Amino acid sequence: MLEFRDLLIIALIIYWIGRFFSNCYTKAKDNTKDKQIKTLKAEYDKRLKQLSDKYDNSISILTAERDNALKELDKHATNISLLISSNMTSMPWLAGMMADYLTYDLEIEAKKLDWGSNVQREKKVASIRAIRADAQKRIEEAKVATYQLDYLRTLYPALDDILETDYKDLNFTGEIPEYDPVREYLSREEWLSLSLVERDQLALDRYVQSHNKSKWQIGRDYELSIAYEYSKKGYSVDTTGSYLQLEDMGRDVIAKKDGTVLIIQCKYWSSSKTIHEKHIMQLYGTCVLYCIEHNASPDAVKGLFITNTNLSNKARSVANALRITVVENHAMTDFPRIKCNIGRGEFGERTQIYHLPMDAQYDMTQITKSGEFYAFTVKEAVDAGFRRAYKWRQ
């Protein structure tokens, strides 16, 4: 049998073995807790960072939106300031707005592709936006020019006549072309078979009946028609609009009789167009200028506006206030179109040349000297001793 001492030793061994395993279990348990704590702490830190990043991003977005809103407010304030400033100042920003609007469809296409980080897609977005920027610049420049032109046309009504003029119809040099313009109105057979007088008369008849005249030719013929009407009334007429062309200062016809001077402006427009007050104001202004230039009494210089169409109500009111006489719906009447001019040749000899409306020197030729006149027919001109120019015959 075991003695008490042996039992005590065995008990102590069992105790220490129990303590050992108990400590091992406790340490293992503590290690597990530490791992769990570390895991929880890591998840907490990660979540906290996510929330912090999300908060920072939200703050950035809100800050950007606030800044954009402030910029828009400043932009609107600038726009309002420009609207109440001069027209010339407001044109560039208005053109920019129109350019932005007209190219916004390109921005929409760019936004459709502007997502993710695909390199090729990003290149396409950049390319589209570069195209839009270039288009905006070009449109803005064109719009500025358009707005400025419209503004100037409002200030200076005579610009309408200049802009509507086909410059190939004007002969600024007065040179006689090698090619006879009469040929444009005749067939080859007619040209070869008819006499000179017959050819010129047939060409003139067809010119009168033609519906393909330029705006310049129609306007010029209307002025000459009005001038002929007033010459029959006993006025001495000067068709300044015909030979001064774009420099007539709004004085198409100047008619004088018994100390009275009529400054006549003629407008032959489409029946769908309406004459506005700016044209009346221009005529009034050129009447005042005529008085200054010729030291004439305003009572002796009268403004007369004649048109084949109608005036607006405001234009009539302005004309009445400025004492401008207006004749509306006045048709073009027949008048002698052939200019019979007396001049000097290369060696100083007297020349008598007749000019048809399609001739290069027609507009520059003035009929003022004794023996000069307007003829209805070519035969009338030839019988009076006049001929066509020689250059194109050679």
C-alpha cells in the first residue's frame, strides 16, 4: 500500500498538471479573444474610413455644387448687366450663349461615353469635346458678325441696298466689254440674220419683258421711271441713284421746279415686304444734309418717298411727323430707256453714243447736256444721229 507521502506527491503532480492545462486553455482562450478583438477593430476602422471617405466626398460634391451655383449667379448677374448695356457690348456673350446651345448635342454624346476608365472611350470623349469647342468658337464668331450686321442695318438703312446688290451688275470702271451684252437676249440665228437696229431693239424689248433682272436693275429702272414721271410734270431731274450707285446717300432722284427741290427716295420691293420707319428717317436725314451742303432753306427742300409696296403704321406716323410725303403702291410705268449721250472721242472728236440698259456704261452715263435725251426706240436714237459703242464690234 501507498504511503501518505506517495499519495501527497501524486496529488501534487495531478494538481500541477491541472494547473498547466488550465493555463494553456486560458492562454488559448485569450489569444482567440485577441484575434476577435483585432478583427472587430479592423472592421470598425475600415467602416469608419468608408464613412469618412463618403462624408468627405459628399462635402466635396456639395462644395462643388455651391461653387457652380455661385458661378451661375455671377454669370446671370453679368448677363443682366450686359442686357441693359449697349447692343454692341451684349453681342459677344449672346453669341456665346447661342453657340453653347447649338453645340450642346455634342456634349450630350460626350456624356454618354464619359464613364469608367476605358482609354479608347476617354479619347473619344476628349475628341468630341474638342470638336464642340471648335464648333462653338466658329459659331460664336459667325453669330457676333450677324448680330453686329443686324445692328448696323438698323442704324444705317442704306446698308440693305448695298447688301442686296449683286456686284457683278455694277460697272465701277466703265470699261466697255469685248462681248456685246445684246447677244444674251438673242439666238445665234437672230444675231446673224437681223440688222443692227433690229438686234438692239429686240434685245431691249426682251430686257423690258424679262423676269430675270437683278435687284439692282429693277431698282434702277424704277428710279428712272419716277424721274421720267416728274420730268413730264415740268421738273428738272437728276437721277443720282443711277450713276452714283452705292454713294447716292439715299437721294435716288433730285427734282427741281420753281425754287422747290424734291429729294426722292424710291423703293421697289417685293409686295410681301413692308417699309419701316428707319427708311423715312434716312430720307429726312439726307434732306437736312442737302440743305447744309447747298445752303438751302428747309422750306424749299421736300422729302418724297415713293414705293410700290406699303409702309408700316409707325413709318407713316414718322413720315407725318417729319413732313415727308409718302406715295405707296406706286407701280412702275413705261419710260424711255435708251440714253443718247454726247461726248468726245479719243482724238477730241464729237461722239453721239446711245446706251442700252444692259450696256456697261449705262449707269455711269448722265443725260444733262443740250442735245442729249432718252429714247424709247433704237430707231429714234439712230435717226437722231446716235450709234452704239464700237469696241465690242471689233
